[in-house]
Amino acid sequence: REQGAYTYDRGVNWRAVGAFAIAILPVVPGFVRAVTTPGGAVADPTFFDRLYAYAWFVTFGLSFVVYLALMRRASDVPKATA
């Protein structure tokens, strides 16, 4: 169906893409520091370095929460019927 509940903009769910992008932002500084440090082991880890150590969990949890919020917000918007 062209106008079904699971129809997105040309097949792309931009809310999911946005949730993914928002979720990876907090771990990017730790990633950059790990990549630019010889051996990848940072001697004096900052908050972002510690956050990057748990990137799988941080990004999964954050993307879940953001995606859920965005999709619930989208379902509150009334759809135009033709």
C-alpha cells in the first residue's frame, strides 16, 4: 500500500536514521581519541573515552529511547486523508 502505516519517504524511515545519528554522537569523541592514540590505549581517559568503551550499550540504549520517542511523536500527528 502506498499510504500504509509502514510507508516511509521513498522507503527510508528518517526517524530511525535520525535516532541512529543522535545515538552515535556521544561516542564519537572517544572514538577519535582512540584512533589517534598510538596503540589505541588512552593513558588518561576522559568521560568520553570511558563512554566509548561501552559504545555498543550506549548507542543501542540511546537509539532505542530516541527512536521510540520520535515514533510516538509521529503517531500523535494526524494523517491527512484523501
